[in-house]
Amino acid sequence: MPTIEVSKKDLCSLIGKQFKIEELKKILNFAKAEIDSEEGDLLKIEVADVNRPDLWSSEGLSREIKAKIRKEKGIPKYKLAEGKYVVNVDPKLKEIRPMIVCAVVKNLKLNTEAIKQLIQLQEKLCELFGRKRKEAAMGVYDFDKIVWPVNYKAIKPEEIKFIPLDFSEPLTPKQILQRHEKGREYANLISNFKEYPLLIDSVGNVLSMPPIINSDYTGKVTEKTKNVFVEVTGHDMRFIEPVLNVMICALAERGAQIEKVSIKPANITTPNLNEKKMEITAAEINSVLGKELKNEEIIKLLGMSRFDVIFEKNFICKYPAYRQDIIDSRDIIEDIIISYGYNKIETEKPMLSTTGKNSKENIFSRRIAQLMTGIEAQEVATFTLTSKDKLFKKMKIQSAEKIVEIANPVSENFSCLRNWMLPSMLEFLFKNKDSKFPQKIFEIGNCIKVEGKKAQDKLKLCCAISDAKTNFTEIRQDLEFLIRELGIENVKIEKTEKESFIRGRCASIMVDKKEIGFLGEIHPGVLENWGLNMPTSAFEIDLTELVK
């Protein structure tokens, strides 16, 4: 769970009320937070919800608390004005990092603590919600140093030089990835492209190289800064819009005014702070709560949870743009229960008592895991959700088999269920390609196979070795060790050809004349698609067939 550092004095100032530390501990529970430690004025607060980035700052916590103590209620009203600012987006960024949302925030009153909160929130949003800047990366700049319009463009790695933040000499984008601390840390996000993203103003001043580093000229925000330009880049509006909204609404909590920015040629204007709404019934609320609350009480609790409410037979709940976590009516009910107070809900003893035990599949899986760690393989856990691009295109598979796809996915990266595990292993190796070699990893997990009109869970094992010396013989030896230790009989390794493997270095794993898996050396074209430089060998087995 996210842990943030805040000043007690600053937090109480934003709330507009002084609290003793014991009082603050109690009231923070209503904001899904608790004090982890305290040292003088400094509080370390753990926020018990990774889906509520709007609470990851003093400003966000104070906003929530003000509603809980009924100092305020409903959706906060922020000053939002039309702006005359334009960001032009280069079409060449389509395959690199195409999406950008922006805002101008004016009349800031920044002190030391406000700047600490700004930096901390920016880092938390990019690392946690933005998944280490892959899905969302943010830049905050001194607005008064920018000459508009701003251009978001693709440039060659050695086309331009600028001084990156906290550096003393100008570097090319290529040199930044090699020499700057942040460049080395996040190089994997853009290093495989022939051109890199750059934000530059109309007179040639570089703002930043998203998602890596700001320039030293515009990227420093100090107590003297009165106006800022905020931008968030990524691949999907459903990631970058909430990040922008959380940040600018936090700044607005300190009295700043927000102004809109036009994005060309998409012809959209950001930020979008339009409220959203969802309908919910009293019956739904009371059935979960286990109480019979009156409509007036429900409306009060919704106001304490920062909802605006219209009652027309049912409750029409409007919620602010910085809340991206509300997907179902249960999310609203959870907020109502928090405002009501968990400590007010009477406990009941369960009517049934049950005792669980390990399933046959679980026992078998743990045995395999023990054997795999015995050959110095490291167990990993990857997502079952993936994309068709990863399952087929990157694996050089021409004719894709039928898979389970997600309707209206949040991200294209998580738009379908995997039908095999090897792509997940290669993605893991890519994310760790800067770690020491050799790398030997394995995973036991579920894949979904479509058979006719039905989709079936398949428990699979995949092992991959990435090393300069790895080959077919090495991966076969590990496979044969596993088969021998498990006591599996009638196993044959038969030569075959698969598109993802080097011709002549691939085989099927057969049990009683039925294929249960494969092994081999990964094709260089596949390695190139994944950005892998080391030879890689792998095997994958359908454990479902062996557990029967």
C-alpha cells in the first residue's frame, strides 16, 4: 500500500482545523489511511487503497477529511477557465508514445511543504498508478519560462542537446539514456524506437524528454514559481487523464486556478473535469450494510463521501473527475459504509463452519515448484491478462487461434486472456534484461483455451533460460529432470517446427501419443520483437493433462 509523508501542521492547515495526534489517527481511518509513524511534525501515513491516488497527498487527505467532519460536502468546486494554449502533437509519435493531456495552473502559493507534496504525488502517480512511467509519466514546468505553442514531437536520438534536470552539461537524448540516472532507469520505455519523444516550445527551449527527464531550464519548480504547466503522456487516455486530474485538483486545493489547453490535431481540450454519475437504490445499499437507513441519512452519508446527490426514486450519485476507481455500485456503497463507520456495524457469528484443504492441482503445483527451485530457477508471477500483439505478433505467429477477448478493455495491454505462457516469460525477461545473467525463471499459472464454444482453464508450467550459452540441450536436460522426478511415464520428445522457435531446434513433448507441451530455442526474430539481446530457450507443459 502507498505510504506518504506529510506535515501535520500543513495537513491541519489545509483542513482548517487543529487536531491532536490521537484525534487525527481516528479521523484518518475515514480517509482509508492510518499513521504508520510520527517524528515531530512529520507523519508517515499508509493509504490502504492503491485505487485511490487522489488520497496520496496532504491535499487529497484534507479534502476527504473536510467532508467526513462535515466542514464541506459533495463535489469540490474548482476554478476552471478557458485557456489560449496549444500543444501540437507529431503524428510520428503514434507508435512511440502518442497520447498527451495538459493543463495550466496559475496563482500558486508554494512553500517548502507544498513543493514536497507536489514532488511526492508526482512520483507516486508515475510509479504506482502509471506503472513505473510505462502507462503514465508526468512533467511539471515553470509556465512563465515557456513560449507558446508547445510541440510534442519525435526526434532522432542525436538530433538535439539540452541540459537535463540536475545535470550541468547538455546531452543528446541518446546520451541521457546512457549517462543520466533517470535515463538508465527508464531507458527500456523508449530505447527500442528509432526516434524519441520531446516537448519543446516555439523558440526551441526543451521542456522535457518524456517519459525520462525534464530539462533543467523549465523543469525546476521553486517557492518563487507562481504558474505551472502540467502534462501527462502515455498510451491510453484512461490512464493519463486520471493522473492529470488528481495532480491539478491537488494544486487547486491550495487555491490555484486551472486553465485548459488545446491538443492539436486531435482537437481535444484538457483537463476534462466533468463530473460523472451512477444510479443506485436504497435497497442495494441497505442489503449490503445490513441496516434500514432512511433516504435522508443516505444522502447525508453520500455528501460526506464527496458525492452530489439527486433523488428521483433512486439516488443519482455524481462524483468528481479525480475519482477513477468507481466502476460499480458496490464502490459507492463502500464509501457510504466508511462514512457511516465500520465500528457501528454489529458483528455476527457465521452460521457455517468450514475447513479447507489443498486441492490435487495445488499439491502437484507445489511439488513442481520445489523441483524447479532445486535446479536454480526463480519462480515469477505474471498477469493472465495480456494483448493479442504479445500473444501472436511478437511471437511471429501468423494464424492466431481463437482466444477470450475483453469487451471495452481499460488498456490494449490487458485486452485478452492468455492462451499460453511463453509470451509472459519473454516480457518478464525484457523487463529484467539489465539484471545479471544467466536468468532462469519459471511460472505455474492459468491459461484459457477456447474449445468450440467453451473456454477452459488450463494449468501450465513454463520455464525460460536467458543466457549467452543456453541451447536446446540445456532446456531439454531441465525438462527431463522434472519428468524423471515426477515419475511421468511414456514421455517422448519429438522433433517439430513452430514459428516462435529456431528451425531444427524445437520439439513437442508427447505423453501417450498426445502433445502436452513443447521446448526449444527462441527464434532471433522473436527475441528482437521483445527487445531481448541474449539467446533464450524454453519449455511449456500443460499440467492439466498430467494431474488427471
